[in-house]
Amino acid sequence: MAQLWGGRFTKETDRLVYNFNASLSFDKRLYKQDIKGSMAHASMLAKQGILTEKEKEEILSGLQEILVDIENGKLEFSPEYEDIHSFVEANLIARKGNAGKKLHTGRSRNDQVALDMKMYVREEIQETDGLLKELLETLHKLMKENIHTYMPGFTHLQKAQPVTVAHHLGAYFEMFKRDRSRLTDTKKRLNLCPLGSGALAGTTYPLDREYTARVLGFDGPTLNSMDSVADRDYLIEFLSDLSMIMMHLSRFCEEMILWNSNEYQFVELDDAYSTGSSIMPQKKNPDIAELVRGKTGRVYGALVSLLTTMKGLPLAYNKDMQEDKELAFDAMDTAKGCIALFNGMISTLEFKKENMENSAKNGFTNATDAADYLVNRGVPFRDAHSIVGRLVLYCLEKNIALEEMSLEEYKAISPVFEEDIYEAISMKNCVEKRNTIGAPGSVAMETVLKQNEKYLEE
């Protein structure tokens, strides 16, 4: 068993204990960050005169060889190494001898793993943000195509007022915009470099931490070495960001599942994003939407797990913190996969426009507009509300929509109604009258779409 800390011990670690303690099986995905961080560290040590230029060049060439060999499959991750740090360093020593042994000067595995995770999360934020932008571009395209696609808006899952598909999708556009904003904030807060903090109390070597931070693309070095090695706030925050993204995807998926049902028939999912039943030939199941909804709990679990792990830890580093990786890696992979699949699903679905508009008509979503019609003709709102309630009750008894009532039937309930009531309660008029910013009217929506285009170009 290849270990970097054996001098203190007189006997080998029990194999079961070693396996329980080892992390290479999952932290091997940090190999790029570990090698890049080691290169920066070696360059800084040479700059400070702690390494010779020759030793630096040997270390850099050795690390580059290891990186190439890993990516070409020539160098495999062997379970004899405890973690990615010992794997890289042992292979470097095997190739470069004494120069390789000097690489670890002025650092600890504690600040090394903190650096690796920060760099990894920074890259994951970038990838996740890119996927969200692609999803927003799809939503923007669908919004532009459906400014006049009328549908019922809901509260309490009850039909409320008419809106448009563009307006409905715009709500999710805003959610995913906020998600991107949160990712930006998280990246900004995490972007301080912990390397050079040592195990917890810094080092006596004259390190130039500002130089290392600059080389690795950080805004500067962390300012407290104990916090540097004990901090996982950035990872918790990223998992929280991912949980919010998954929550938004899950809400969207729930609506796609409902809209795809026989009762709604608002959308037709593409065959590539649906499955059938093994015994019921008529079925077309929204499996992708259901899986995204289901996997949301998986991402939540990673967040709660790490919060629970960290809640009782004294300063500084504790081995418990090794539990920051497996579930976090899974959550990152899960969220990215769900965003990509969801984007594919909605970019290929078909909106059943006639069904959506008929549903809005049959659900009395224009009842508020009928009340507004009366108010605009001098009827007090409370009286208008009561009159329209009687209209709805009458329609329910007759099994008709408000549009299907005759003018005589309207006047029997209130003589204020005239022929223009039909125009006032049309789906088009109900929507188009609502043009305050943020409303579903086409004038308001065009303004929002222009802002969205500008946002996506930034």
C-alpha cells in the first residue's frame, strides 16, 4: 500500500481500514486539478528559490507526462494508492526521483484537496451555467413562437385566468435566470486560493501565495489558513444552487407530465423522450420528465448530507470532510444530465394549441374580465363579482361556456350587458388587454423578449 505518511507508524494499516480510509476510487476525477495545482506550486517554489530551475523543470515535465499518460489510458489508477494526491506524487517520484520528492514542500494534503475541489467546482459551475444558457435559448425560441398561443393559467391547479404559452414559459425563463445569477455569486465567493495554507497553520517557507493564486486564476489567496482547509461552504452553496435548479426543473416536469396526460392533452412529447408500456399498447409515458422529477431528491440528498457532515466539525481539517466528494460528484453529474435531457425534451415537444385555448374557454378563465366589463359600466366590483358568479352557476347548469350564452340570457341576469360583452370576454381580448410589464399581453411580451435577447447576448 503506497502511503506518504508511513514514517510515524511501525506496522501496516489493516487492509479493511485502508480501504475504508482510501478515496482514490472517487477523487481520481480530480487528477487534472491536482496536476495543475502542483505545477503552479512547483513554479512558485522555484520563483522563491526553494527549488532550483532544474528541479522545477523536472517536476513540470514529469507532471505533464503523467497527465498525458492518464488521458491516453497508459497510466491507470491503481488501488494501492490512497488518494489522487499520493497517486500523482508517487508516480512523479518514480519518474523524477529526488526532484519529485521536493514537490510537497510548503503544502499539505489538506490545502491540496481544498484547492483541487475549489478548482473542480469552479469548472462545474461554468459547465452548468453553459447548459442553463442553452436551456434559456430554447425557452426564448418557444416563447417567440407562442406569443398568441392561448391557454388557461392556474392557481391551486384550478383554471384561473387566460394566459399564453409564451407567458407561462417566461416564468421558467425567470427562474433559470436566477439560477445562473446564483452560480455567478457562488463562483465569485469561492474564488480565493487555499494553497499554501499547509495543514492548518501555514508554513515557515517563504511562499508567494499571491503568485500561486494568480497563476491558477484566483482573485487572491485565502486569509486564514484554518478556515482555508476547513471550508466547504462553497461546495454546500453550489449544491444548494443545483438543488434550486433541480427544483425548477422538477416543477416544469410536473407540468409537462400533467399536460401530456389524456385529461389535459396540451402537449405531445417526441417519441425520443417517451416510452411505452410492456402490456398496454396505447401508452406513451413521459419517462424523462418523471426521472428528472425523481432525481431531484438525489441532488437534495447530497446537499443535506454535506450540511449534516459539516455541522459538528471543530476546526480545522477532519477526515469526515472526505465525505464531501462522492455524493457531490453524483449531484453535479445528475444536475447537468437532467438539464441537457430536459432541454432536448422541450425543444422537440408539440403544443396542441386548439386544446389549450378550448381548455381556457371551458374553464371560465374569462370570468374576471366579465366582472371588469360590468365595473367599467358603473357596477360596483362586489356586485359585479356576484353577478358573474351567477353567470358561472348558470353555465354550469346548462353545461356551456360564457361565450355560448345568448345576449338575452346575459340580460336576464343583468341588464347592463350589451353585445360587446362577447368581444370583452374573448380569449384574445382577455390576454391582449393585459399589457403592464410582466403580463401576458403581446405588447408586454415583446418588451420582455427584447430584454431576454439582450440578456442572452451578454
